[in-house]
Amino acid sequence: MVSIADLPIRPELKGLTAYGAPQLDVPVRLNTNENPYPLPDGLVAEIAARLVPVLRELNRYPDRDAVALRIALAKHLEGSTGVALSERQVWAANGSNEVIQQLLQAFGGPGRVALGFEPSYAVHREIARSTGTRWVSAPRAADFTIAPAASCAAIAEHRPQVVFITAPNNPTGTGVSADTVAALYDAAQEAGPSLVVLDEAYVEFQRTPSLLPLIAGRPLLVVVRTLSKGLGLAGLRLGYLAGCAAVVEALQLVRLPYHLSAPTQAVALTVLEHAPALLANIERITAERDRLVRELRAAGYEVAASEANFVQFGRFRDNRRAWREIAARGALVRDSEVPSWLRVSVGTQAENDVFLAAVHERLP
């Protein structure tokens, strides 16, 4: 039998494993940072009705550039941040991961460098590898924040073509200030010029406003977002970017033809019309997040400050063993491979109760 080790794949892929979170058959799954609240029945019915004419025309290609969707996304961003954008400044793809892939296809590649501040979202590193971009990891401070002086020095040393900033950060939940982003951008342009990617996948859950206004006067700063988390559309796979129109034009050079299906565009358009109502769940999620933080700390765990819909907690002598013990008690969390720490996604109150009972049974 032929195994992957026998295949003539690229040398840098040999011996690696695919990114992903293991799924177990347990009562509560809190390991993939999903929004725990499904779409309301009325909206599901409206989506179904709106899909009927789209399905009748599946023999035709969708709008290649998803113009109507990009207009709707621009209006959504203006409504939530006050930043007025045209559709030429917005781009959409199959999840924010595809947006990131397109950015690295356009600005990274062989002989080029991408830099991120780790621990952070591992997919940035994975996509850099898959596009042949050399990855450089710059460390975070002990409290998982980005230390501006040390981080700017790392940019000056490595002179990357792409810099990733995740805010709030995954898996730690740490926020980042506007001043820090501005300082990193200036350092990247002095060393570069470099594209700076601000990944705001979890922005709806943070206590401070979006940093989208920072794109004004910064043509090489882009903000990446998703509909998966705050709006609860992880299964739809729709991410988007806001920034300079020229960057959007560059992405159109590398995107696959007709990359967004007609049903995807139709569902996203329908959901965006109901965004304010769906975002009402954010308060419930953040209240539960803060409860998890309080109760974990009261139980003796160390907890990183979180601005997201998940909490990183520890410290464990053996985090893999702790992960197994919590799963055996009915709650699946994430071992994100940050030594001594685990990450739990915020679920419903009932789901969180199961998790808290599990961690109380096995103290740190």
C-alpha cells in the first residue's frame, strides 16, 4: 500500500500533519470557537425561500466578483465601525482562510518572508508554508501581548513582505492597541514596504472598537474578518477583507475563477440583512466568557485575559493529559500546543456548566 511518505510531494511538506482539531463523541464540544447559537427558524425559512431562484440557475456561473455581496459587506462594516467603504475596498472569499491564502499568493511566495507573533493562529503559518513563503515567528511577551519595541526590532531584522497581527489573538484571547498596530505598520514600511494583515476574526467579542479606522492613510494595512464567529455562520465559509482598492485588485490576479458559489453569496446577502439581530447574541456569549474566567480563577487555574469567545487556561504540568481527563468528563476543549495551557470555547450556559463541572473534578 502506498503511503503519503512514498509520494513525490514538496520536500518541506514531508513528515507534516494536516491542521485540525480532533473531534470526539462527547456531550459538549468546546474546541473550535464556534458561535453556540444557531440561526433562528424565521431566518432559516427566509434563506430557504431566497435560495429557490438561485438553485434554479445553478447551470450558470455565479457573479465572478461577488459585487452585490461586497456592497453589502461594505455597508455592514460602515454600520458597525463608522468607516465608509466602497465595494472596491472589500473582497470576499471562502472563509477568512482563503482571503489569507490569496494575500500570501499575491504578496508572499518563494524567496519572500511572512512574520507573525506567536503563539497565534497556526493557520497563518500553515498557509505561508503552502504558498512557499518562509515563516518567521516573533515571540510575544510573557502575558501574550505584543511588545512594540521587541516586535518592531524583529520586523527590522527579518524585513518580511507580510506581517500578521491577530486581534483578538487566537488561542490566547489577547487584544492589541491601535498604537501598537500603528507602530508595527510604520516599522514594516521602513523595513519593507510590507503588507500588514490585521486578522479580526473575533472582533465582535472584544470590549474595544474595531481597528478598521486605521486603514485610512495606510494603503498596505488590510483588515480580515469572517462571518463564522460573531454571526454564527461557520458552516457557510465566508470571510472578507477591507483595505486599499489596489490590494483588492491584486487579489483578483490570484483568485480562482468563480471562487464564491451562487448559494454562498445568496445566503450571506440574506444574513447580512439580519446582522443586528444576530449580533444580539454577543452579549450572552461575552457574559458567559467572563463567567468562565471568574470560575476558573476561583478554582485555582491561571487564565489569560480574553477579548474573544474562548478562554485560555492552565497551567498544567501535562496539558495533553489534562485535555484527556476533561474530555473523559464530557467536555472537549482544545490543546492548541501552547505549553501548559488549554483553550475552551464559550458555549451556552448549559454547555459551560458541563465544562466547569469537568474542570472542578480535576483541579490544576
